[in-house]
Amino acid sequence: MCGIFAYIGKNNAVTTVVQGLQRLEYRGYDSWGLAIPIQNSIEVYKTLDPLQTADITPIDVKGAMALGHTRWATHGAVNITNCHPHVSSSKQFSLVHNGIVENYQALKTQLVLQEVKFVSETDTEVIVRLIENELNQLQLKDEIQKESRLTPKDYQTAISQVFKKLEGRNTLVLICAELQLLIGIRNGSPLIAGIKPNNITADSYDELFLASDYYSFAQHTHTCLLVNDLQMICCEQNRVQLIDLHTNKSVEPDWQILERQELEHSREGFSHFMIKEIQQQWETIPRAAAVERQQLEAMIKAINNANNVFITGAGAAFFIGEQIAAMLREIAGIFATPIPAYESESYLASIEPNDVLIAISQSGETADTLNFIEQAKRKRALVASVVNMPGAMLSRLSDFAFLSYAGPEVCVLSTKSSTSQLTFGYLLAKTVIHQYESAKVEIEQLIHQLSHYFNDENLQIIESLAQKITGDNVYLLGNRHFIGAGKIGALNIKEASYIHAEAFPAGELKHGVIALIEKGTPVICFMDETNATYMTAIASEVKARGGMIIGISQQPNELFDYMLKLPVTDNSASLITHIIPCQLLAYYLAIQRGHNPDKPRNLAKSVTVI
Ligand code: G6P
């Protein structure tokens, strides 16, 4: 939540930062803004207009340095005053923030008692005022020592003092105009640096990027520094210094070359990223299937040694986790308990040393998931993770770190990253029973069939069904592996169309759900050859109450009012693709209702606050 992008270098800083923010827009799109040092003062530009169509011609500045932020509002309404960057009273420095200062009210009360004035409702402004206070005190000291102005060291001291007072997961980036200084500091929320190194020393640069994720600057460089929690990165005069806040001492930056993946950030002729990313899945699933057998076997060894196996994630990633748990159960006979990351407290007592906790996450920076992982590691559990974003904290904390290689997913809804995660789960389950090679063959066949699924005729069927769904409720029913597919489908429909969609195990129907069925209520029933008899009975009970039956199936059934084809069934890897028809239905429902499915209201793709 909230995206940060800063740049120093020879190119136009404003253009570079705006392009970076456009790639980070998935983190929040309530407002965005820039801070640009001009001579000895900070100039700020803020707007509520969309980033993708940003007109930057009025910002006629060709500076070498700029700081940008795209906001997902936590404290304070969506308006220009609350928009970042926030600027100091003297206009000497400006800062942006990602996270929540959990103790901001107490800090603000102290400042108000000292008659400090606030202009915004944000927790971020509290940080600005605290840093101002620290700098004022340091300036007084400097004057006594006959120093005429604040130094970079003063800024480092002030920021680290203030940062240590903040509770919660936070990342700050600050620029100082007079000193041409850029400082970033993190604890819990993401921060990654990239440089185009120059030839002088390994950590001096021609261009520097400081951002919330790697993909936002990966078209410029792959040389990255993963800033760790309680580290501060200081960039001035083409040099980078990394400071450990525990010791207040410099540490050697560990520059590394990150993955070079597909980085295309355009819709490539598609009307939305969502439909592009759905149709890319026949290309992204094979990339996820490239996971090496030895890597899986090392993890399986740990699973075999563990008393308990848990699987976690949040949002769509948790539902995928439940699906993977079902694959492990049904294919490999391994019982993995799914735990929503935000409910970890209730399970912590059950975690023992050497237990394995599998974490699923597209971003690898979800606060709830990281929080759970950190607690489990303190109990000496081993962590395995499946993450899409290279360089993420979750991978760094993992004993077994897998990447899902889906490439940048711009739409807020998880589509191609979900099937990549399921591909990992399927290969893991099959490797447990020594069927890695045959699973790879199944996945190859699956991809071949999937490549034919996105044809015009099929898309039109789904689009015209979306026009028939006019009410406010949709229910989804299935059993076994379809329970998870239903939950993910319901989430996709809710997020994209704002229709209340809810999935139930089909067995729940007679125990309460049936009371919801009225004439014309749309009910999606998942059916394949494993459950046709059972689901036919369920569908008839719904139909008898007037429900409108939408079958998601390969085979027609006389009970279906409408049918959406499952992409594949005659292949046991088809479990990976069962979620695709609902992705498409969610997309067309959004379009039908005039919503932008790439940016659903109120949501952000990466939730780095609790
Ligand atoms: C948010 C997003 C979901 C995503 C979830 C977990 O809720 O809207 O699409 O599944 O966060 O994100 P992660 O990055 O951990 O997969």
C-alpha cells in the first residue's frame, strides 16, 4: 500500500519518477505527488488525477533528483492536503511514507502540547514535524559549534532518532534540497535500491532508484540492494552509504543482480491489464513449472521431518493456499493446515520447532503474512515461500524460497499469479509421490489445451452471460477441489464487479444456503466427471427453488441455464485452470457495470499495513 519512487541521475528526474509511479500504481491510486528540489528549496506537485494519464507538462523542471508517492489512504481523507509528499515548514526537506505509525496519536498529542501546528490529517505529517524538531535541536548545537548549516550526518541522526520512536511497519524516504541528499529507511514496509554503477567504485552510481518494488525500475537496472529492516540508505554525491540502526554504523551494501524477467508494462492492445493477464496464463504457467526437482525435494525432506505443515497467505493468496493444501492432501496424503495470515495468533501455540510453514504471496510483502512468518520463525519453524516479486522480504526470510515467474501483474486482482502458485502446488504434491516428471508432461498438455481456450467464441459466451447477471448476489457451489476454486471465483467477482458473491461447499446447501435462493438467483455450480452425480442433485435442488443455474463444466447438463466451459478436465493438472472461467466472468461483469477491473474501488494490490 502506497508506492514510493525516488530517482537521482542524468535523466529527467520528473519523467523517470512518474514512469516509476505508474508501475507502482497497483499499490494505491487515491492520489499521487512529487517533490523536486529546486535550488535550495522543495517544490511539490500533488494531484488526484489518474497516474496513467498524467500530464507532466506543467511540471517544467529538469532536475537531477525527484521523489514521488502514490497513495492508498489510511489516515485522512483522499484530498490534496493529505496527499504525499509532505514538506517541512522551511521547505528544506520533503518526505513520503508507506505504512502506519501505530502510535501517531500519542506522538501528535505531545507535539500539539508544544504548539506544533498540523495542516493534514495524516500520520505521516507527525513524522515530518518530529524530524523538524530534531533538526532544530541539532541546528542549535551546530550553531554553538560555529557550524553554519545542517550536515548530512545531522539528517541521518534526526531521521534515525525519529524512526526509532515510530511503532508499526513503516518505510520513509526523504529528500533534502540544500544538501541534494536522499535518505530511505525501512522497518516492515518494502524498500529496494537500484543503481546504474559507474566505473569508479562498486557502490558509486550514475543513476540511483529507491522504490517500493523492483519491477518499478527493472527496465533501467538489475543491480539492486535489498534494504533490510532497521537499515538506512543515504545517497549523496554519487555515493551510497548503508547504516545499521542497531549499531548506528555503516555496513557494506550487498549489491546483487536480480532476475531478468518479462517486464512489459503495456496493455499490448488489450482493453485492460486484467484481460491481458488472464489470457497470458498459458505462457506464465510453464514458467512456474520450471521449478527444479532438487529444490522441491529439499523442501519435501523438511516436510517429512516436520510434526506439522501449515500453509498461509492473505486474500486470494490464502484461498490459493487452501487449494494447495487440498492438492497436498488428495494427491500426496500430506495434511497441511491452512491458516489465514491475519488469524495466526490463534494457531501460534500449535507451532513446533522444525514445523514447515508454506507462505503464498504475489508481492512477498503482505504485512499479515510477514507478521505470521516472523512469529513462526521465532518458534523455529522452517519457512517455504512462493513469491512473484523478485527481491521481496518474504523470500529473504524463507528457508526454501521459490519464485513463481508470472512477471509483473498490474491488475489488482490476482489472476496469472494465482495459476502460477497453483502450478507450484501441483508440482510439489506430485513430487512427494515421485511423479515430478509425469506432472511436467501433464502441465505441458494442459498449456496446449489452455492456449485454445481464449478464443472469441468462448469469450463472447462469457461476456453475454455477464449481461444476464443483473442482481446483487451470486452464489458458487462445488465440492472437494472446487470449493477453493469457488472461493477464488467469488473473490474475483466481488473485487471486479462489486456484486456480493459468496462460495459455499455444496454440502452446505441444505443446511442453510438454500434459504437464499429466490427466483432468478444466479448460482454457479462446478461440475466435472468426479462429481457429476452429486452436483446434479445439488443443482436440481437449487433449480426447484427457481435459481438460475450457471454450470462451470466440460459437459452440458439439462439443468444448466447457462454453461461456461472448464478449460481442461481430462488431465489431473486441470486443477490449476479451474479458476479461469470465473476470472473471465468477473472481468466481463466489471465491464458490464462500467467499472475499471484493473483498479477496483478502495483496494490495493499489495497490503503492507496490518
Ligand atoms: C490484497 C490483494 C489480493 C492479494 C492479497 C495478498 O488483498 O487485493 O489480490 O491476494 O492482498 O497479496 P499477496 O501479495 O500477499 O499475494
